Amino acid sequence: MWSLRGAQGPVAVLSRLLMTILAAQTVRATITVDVNDVNSIKSAAATIASDMMTYYSGNQSGQIPGKIPGTWWEGGAMFMTLIQYWHWTGDDTYNDVTTQGMLWQAGEHDDYMPSNWSNYLGNDDQVFWGLAAMTAAELKFPDAPNQPSWLALAQGVFNTQQARWDTTNCNGGLRWQIWPYQAGYTTKNAISNGGFFQLAARLARYTNNQTYADWAKKTWEWSATTPLLNTSLWYIADTTSIAAQCHDHGDFQWTYNYGAYLMGAVYMYNMTKDSKWKDGIDGLLKSSFQTFFPNDTNIMCEVSCETIKTCDRNQVCFKAFLSTWLAFTTVLAPYTTGEIKPKLQASMKGAAQQCSGGSDGQHCGLQWYSSTWDGVNGLEVQMSALGIFSANLVFFDTSNSSNPVTADTGGTSKSDPSAGLSEPAVNVPPGVQTPITTGDRAGAGILTVIFVTGWLGMMSWMLRGG
């Protein structure tokens, strides 16, 4: 009898051959999806969500709920994506984990400024948790008994950020960072101000409180006095500096910057029907489509870093937000559906072909326009893929159940206008002039390559046809 220990006998050879065949089959176990089959999309989304959660350990013994190693803001972004996934699929597998993490990180003053992390947070970091809580309130994600409501947590974020509105520099706006010792404190950026604008607009619609609407309008109009929101070309600059009194601009183009301002305009239009907000929707949609769906492929691309493979872990999850915010745009401004739907569907089909990596052959990559897995993996690319798959489920809703609720249309999350007001105020002394670095923040996404390299790389890719 041949011994298996020798690894040379026919049984051993046959065994190795079988393992090779099985491995090859695993690699080929790509995610498949039919854009016209709701169950196909739900099944794919479930697989992607499951793989995403293999990277999260905050719910395990000895770990910190809501905290992802090496980053804090991404916890809020992930939970927001999971709430949207639950909303569109009905799968409550991750609801308890989501509730646990979001409450654990709410902080001592119910405003997502937890003392363990607050010393290095930016306004953009905090606002993503506020947007996650707002999403929970609007989608009727269950409030936890004897805990602050999701609406109250969103109000807490708004209140603390409103107090940081900086009129001593550039006549308004939020700084990127909160504390003077932080690199980026002397910068004002699109995602901090766009996120605050969106949060104010959503609070205005939910509560019908004019104060929130006034702040949304104020933030939009202030942004339009800077390069952060060019309402002639509908171009969004990533950053502007206090040193230049907000006349200069950092020009990296990010999906979530456009999505943040777009979503706020959508909520304001849905609430007011003012043509000013419709102009914003139309302008930002047009520029988003031209910028992030190149070569007429209808497939979303993070153009500033994706094609030249320089995206950091923050940047690879940005597409999740534009995907789901475009989906909600079709709900709150239905006239946009015809132009948004083909782009979400094509992007989902592209993402599916990227979900062919990892040990199970189903982990997702970043370059949705590529037919083979690009080798990028991790929680963040899974989040982007989950966002685009979940977003496509909006087109199967024939009962308008995807419409975010308000306090007058079925919302159950209780208001607390004073939430977060006990948070100590942040003084705004003259900023410490420190160089901007890429940090653990949602942030402006300052790359380690100069802009010219990224721009030329993108243009070269576009000219080659992707």
C-alpha cells in the first residue's frame, strides 16, 4: 500500500490534483447578478455584506464596539451602509451589531465626540456618524430602549458643529479639523461643509424646523462663495485654505464630495420645491456623471486615484456613498430616475465582475470597469460594493417604502433639540501652522502623489478608453 506521507504515491498525487481542481473552482466562484432580478441582487448583497463583516471584530469579546482598527470615521460609514442594506433587503442579520456600535461610540454628550477619540477627530469624521444616525431615523431603524434616539444623536452632531462655524476666517464655514494642533486645522474642505449642509437639510425635512433649513441654506450659500462649490460650473474643489481667505483650491475630485452636496440639495428640493435646489441637483448630477462615469461606460470610477492605483483605505469606500445617495435622489426627486438608473445598474454589473477575489473567490475589488479582480481587498472595498448593490434595490420598490420618513409621515425617532449642547465649546484661536498630511480621517484625501501625476494618469486612461 502506498503511503500518503511520502507525497509521491498515486493517492497523494491524486489528492493534490483534487485540491488544485477545488481551488480553481473556488477562484471561479464569482458573484453573479441579474439587474432585473431582485432576488439575485439581494443574494449578492448578502454575500458581500457577510464578507465585509469578516473584517470587523468590534462585536467580539475584548474588542471595542464600533471601532475599526486604524480608523474611527469608517465605523459610522459602515453602519450607515448596513442600515441601508437592511432597509432595502429586510435582512436584519447585522442590526444588533449596528445598534451596539453606534451607541457605544455616541460619546458622553450624545454627539459622537467620544472622549477616547475626540482629541484627533475632524468635523468630517464626526458628521459621518451623524449622517448614519440620521439615516437610521429616516429609515425607521429600531431605536434602542432607554437610549438616546437616532434623531437626537444626529441633532447632537449638528449642534456641536454649528457652534464651530468660523466667521473669523473666510466669513464662515467649518474647518477640516476641530483642534488647533491638528494638521489641516487651517483648511476648510468640501466634505466637512457638504456633510454639515446635508445633515442640516435632512434635519429640516424630518423635523420641519426652520432653523435647520436656515443653516442648510447658509452653508450652501457660503460654500458657493468659495471654490468648494462653484455653482456656475458645478465643480467642487476638495479644499481651500484660510491663509488664502478661501480663494485657493485643492482640485482632487472625490465622489463623496459631490454626493454630499447633491444629497443636501435633493432634501431641500423635496421639502421646498424651490427651483434653486433643482438647479443644484441638475448641475451636480451633470458634473458627477461627467467626472465619475468616464468614457461613456456608465460605470462609476474614483478618478483621482483608482486608475493609477493610489487610493488609500479611506478613498476606496467613497463610491458606497455616492451610490446610495444617487438611489435616494431617485426617490426624493423622481424626475432624475431615467438618467441615474443606467449608471447604477452598469456600476453594479461592473462591481460583480470584480467580486471574484480572495480565498472564497467572491471578495470584491475596486476597479468596477475591469473584468478581472484587481487584487484590492478589505472592509472598505466591500463597503463600496455593498453600497452599489443595495442602491439598485431601490428600482424594485413599487410602494414608495424607500421614501425616507419625517416626523409627520411615520417617523418614530424622538427629537431632542438640545442634544450635544452640554459638550464643551471648542475655542477657535489662531491656528497652529502645521503641514497637512494624510491621516486617519474621512478628510480631504490628500494623496501621496502630486495632483499632476493623478490628473495625467486619469487623462491617459480616459484616452485609452479605460
